Amino acid sequence: MEISDLTTDHNTELLKIKEALRQQEKSTKLLEAITLAQSQFIVESNPRIAFNVLLDNLLILTESEYGFIGEMHYTEAGDIDMTTHMKVRGNPYLKTHAITNIAWNEETRAFYEENAPKGMEFHNLKTLFGAVIVTGEPVISNSPTTDPRRGGIPDGHPPLNAFLGLPFYSNKQLVGMVGIANRPNGYDESVIAYLQPFLATCTNLIESHRNYKRREQAETALRQSQELLQKANEELEIRVEQRTEQLRQAKITADSANKAKSEFLANMSHELRTPLNGILGYAQIIKRSQSLPESHRKGIDIIQQCASHLLTLINDILDLSKIEARKMELHPINFHFPSFLEGVAEICKIRAEQKGIAFLYQPDPQLPIGLFADEKRLRQVLINLLSNATKFTDQGSVTFRIQSHPITNQDLVHKICFEVEDTGVGLTQEQIEKIFLPFEQVGDTKKQAEGTGLGLAISQNIVSLMNSKIQVKSYPQQGSSFWFEVQLHEVENWFEDPNLKDFSAIVGYEGTKQKILVVDDKWENRSVISNLLAPLGFDVIEASDGQEGLEITSKYQPDLIITDLVMPVMDGFNFIKNIRQSPKFKDIVIVVSSASVFETDQYKSIDAGANDFLVKPIQVDMLFRLLSKFLKINWIYRSNNQNIDKTFTTQLQSQTIIPPAQEILQNLYQLAKKGDIYAVINEVNKLEDTDTNLIPFIQKVTQLGQNFQIKLLRDFLKTFIDELQ
């Protein structure tokens, strides 16, 4: 190879290296310009300063004479798109963020100074830069004077020798463009490639500025809203001040009305529950008697069930106030499901028979024995549906149908469907839409007078708490069907549950004699508890008010106290506080038994020092449970061989009455002369375990004692005393 050839190759390599270094230097300067512009934007938050920096460096780096950087905008007045019948955005135009001052006279210089800082607008797109906007593509024109896309220039305008227009995008949307002119050697594709980072920077700056403007607008709107709100608050305060006296008077009136309502409900509940306590209490006492014939026992069951239903009706008014206050809750317990259903059916069967219509009870043979649910609320719903069906059916029948299906993927959970179907007057669709509203009654006006219009509204609310809904299907003059489905838990090993023993079979208790003090101003309430507990061996002492209760407590030192709340002289709250303040009696168990159903009274009782709360009317099983809990009593239950069936009882009643020994007769007679009926019944019941031949005598004495036929009882005992002398 010749030396000249080597020299040539060496020079070529040097030129390539120099060109590469030159390009690297240009790229470095471009990046420095971009970095400087971004820093300016961050510091100033003003895109015009940053874009002016970018434009100045762009002209230097591309050796261009002048140029601009602009952002796309659209006019507000857009055309109508006939295919979609919607208004589209207006016509595009360019608004500059930076532009070279090319003013050529005083007029253009003044125009530039006025408009450049806020951005010049260019709406004529029939130009070289307009071609960039219209096509969205770069435009290179190294001979603008002959280029068909030119739009012409005004007189005096500096000459345009070469032009490069570059669009930049964000998410495929045209954001703006860059225009530069009069590079000495013109423009080519290499310039376009070189300026790609520059275009990306322009996109980022404009998007950042747009976000900044949107945030600024939002802040401005928020500030304006706050100012308006402040002004509105000031005006509201003025209006409130003007109406303060009116509102104060209205509040006094409302508080007075609410207080009157609360007092009325409390008094109504107390006064109505007190006689019901006697009815339900003595129904339970009479049922415990072994001498009661089966036909009478069934009648007592019906009395008890009907009284319980009456109590449920009384509670409807209280329930409505709870619904309005959204305070109604479910309280599930374990209960015997078949006997529960039979009790509901028995109540409604009596009403149906009184109207001369058939009552069909159709339970599923696969019903669970024990359930865990709110027995009270479920009974309330069923009796309401059955009562309505009976009320609006004059001929035909009422059917009470219960179906049960175990849920396969859940142990001991049953889906139970309760359905009440009748052949009554039926309902129209308009009536169906109203029947679940409070105080809404439909149908015969005479029948409307039989109810309050609250039953279905309350029932629907209760069922909704069970995560279900009462459904209706009805046709006028054909009848109606109401039903709902609920998922309920079965109680496993029902008969082995110690809390569910038959309290009616209790005949006494083991251990030392327990003293019970009953404090109540109503003698009938004291009588119920005494007649329940005295025959079982309890020493029951009575007091008519709290003051007397304190005196008896000090004298007899009872093991447990059952007290009412509302009493003369000293009420239950003060009585409890006095007991708890006494070092000697502070540990005595106190159970409050009140006809008040308001939770506030229950909480106040516990706060005052009571151990528990027993709602009137008293339920025997709840009373015995509390005695078991606090006195740790082991009950004695009547064994199977002590139960006397109906046939054997009838035989005994037909036999001659055999009296006990003379000493026992004398003791019973002396107790009867004193009028101590509780003691007579207590003593005579003890004879049942000693000699079955005395059962007819026991039955007779018990019957006379429970009916308070004291003179006949004394005469009956005196007859046997005289015979044995």
C-alpha cells in the first residue's frame, strides 16, 4: 500500500472522530439546554421563561435565525356532527409560549411587545406551520418562496429562506409544535432526529403547565366556594340569631311533648302489665297443681297464651317507638320449636272457631326440635299474620303451613318457610303496596276498627332483622297468602340441655331453707311470687314499700330480695342504694322485678346495685333460673312415678277421702284459722310424698286454699278433726 493511501485513510478516520465529537458536543449542549429549561420551570412554575430558554438554545444549536414554540388550542364555537348530533370541539389554532422578535417597524414592534408576553395566536392554517397542524407531520421547506404550502408574508417581513416545523404529541394527541427558520444550509431529517428529546421536553412542560393550570383553577374554584360558604354561614348565623327565641320555645315545646310521650308510655306499660302479671302469674301457679283436671289444664294453657298475646299487643306501641328510633333488636334464645308452633296455632284456632271457619295447622314432619331464635318476636309476627287472616276471612279456611329444609353446606342450619293462607276478601295490587306502612289499613272499614294498623309494619321490620322479607300473593275475593323464609340454627341435643328443664315439675329444693323478701306495693304481685315459691319450701316475707323492706331486711336477713321500682314512701332505687350502703347487707342478692320495659330503667337498676332484672309479667322459668343462678339451688323434680295421669286422678276423686293424722289436721286447722293459706298449701303438699292414699285429701285442701275459700277450708278440716276425736 502506498504512503499516500495510508495518509488518506488516516485523515478520513480523523474526520469521522471529529464529527462524532462534534455531534456529541451538540447533544450535550441540547441536554444542558433542556435541563436548564426544566429547572427554570420548576423554580418559576412559568412555562414562558422555560420556553424562552429552550427557544434561545434551540436557535443556537440549529444555527437558525428565528423561531417559535406554540401550544394547540381550539375555538369554543364548534361545528355540529350530524352523525352523532353532538357539538364537537372548535377549530384549531396555535398560541405561542415563546417567539423570536422579528419586528421590522414601530407598529410590529408595539404589537410584539403587547402580545408576546401573553402569547400570540395564529388562526390562519394555510401556511407552512399550518400544514404541520393540519397533517400532524413534520414540514421541511428549504425553498419557502416556491413551496405551494406557503401562505405569504407581509411587506417588510424579514426574508424566509428555509423552514422546519415539528409537531409534538402526548398520548397520540397533538399538543403543539416547534418552528425554526433560516438555517444557512437548510434543514434535513438529521435535524428532526436530533431534536426528538427537545420535542419530548416541550410535551412534558406543556402537560405540566396544563396540570398546574387545572390545579390552579380547582384551587380558585375551591377558594370561591369557601368564600361563598363563609358568606352563607355569616348570613345563616344572622338568621339563627334572629330565630333563637323561636327555636328555644320550639325546643321547650318539643321536649315537653317527648317527656309527656315517654311518661305516658312508661305509665301505660306499668299499669297494663300489673294486672297481666296477676293473670299470667296465677295461670302458671294453677298449672303446677297436680290435682287440676286435664280439661281445666288445657283451659289454663289457653288463658296463659291469650294473656301472653295481649301482652304482645300492648308491646306494639312500644315497638313502634323503638322502630322509629332504630333501637329494635333481636334477642335469640333456645326454645322448643314444635310446642312453640302448637301454642301459636292454639290461640288462632280458637278465634277461627269463634267465626265458624276452619283452621288448618300443617307442620312439616321434619321440623327441628330445638331452635335458637328470638321466640318472642317470631311469635309476634306469626300471630299478627294469622290474626289478620282470621279477621278478613268470613267463610272457608285459614291455613298455617310450616316447611323446613336443612341447608346442606351448613351444619344445624335450617331454611324454614312460614306461610299463612286464607280464603278471605283478598287484596288489590294497590292495597298490597300500602299494607306494610305504619297506620295503613285496607279492606272493610268495620274490620279496620279491630286493629291499629301497626302490626304488619312492625312484623316486616322484625323479619328484616332476620335477614328476610314478608312476601304477599293475593287476589280480590279469592284470598291471600303471606309467607317468609328465614335461616335458623337448630339446638343440638335439645333434651340434654340443662337450661331447658321442665320447671313445672319442680316440687322443692335441696339444702337449708331460703328466705325470700318480696317488696312491692301491689298485693297481687306479691301474691304471685309467694304462691309460686312458698309451696316449694321457701320462706317468703312481704313488704309493701322500700322503707318497710329495709326494716324487714334488718329483722329477717333474707337470702334474696325481689323488689319493684315504683312504690310509695321509698321507691326501689333508693331501697337498693340503702341496702348496698349497709356493711351488713351489702352482699344480699337483689333482683328488680318491674313492669317497666324501658332499657334505661334496667340500666339504672343495675347501676343502683341490683344483680339482675326480671320483667313483669313474671315468667316462672325465668324466676327459677335466677334463683338457681344466685342461690346455687339444686332443684328437686317430680319423678315419673309421682305423676298422676287423668284416669288415676278420676279414680281417686271417686274414692272416700282419707285424712292424715290428728296432729297434722290440728296444725293445718290452726294455720287456716290464722288465714295463712300459703303455709297450709306448703304443709299439705309435703304429705304427697309420704302416703299416696292422702292424694284426694291433698287435692281438696289445695283447691280450697288456692281459691281462698278459707271458711270452707276450716269447716272441711274441722269435720275430720271431730271424726277422729
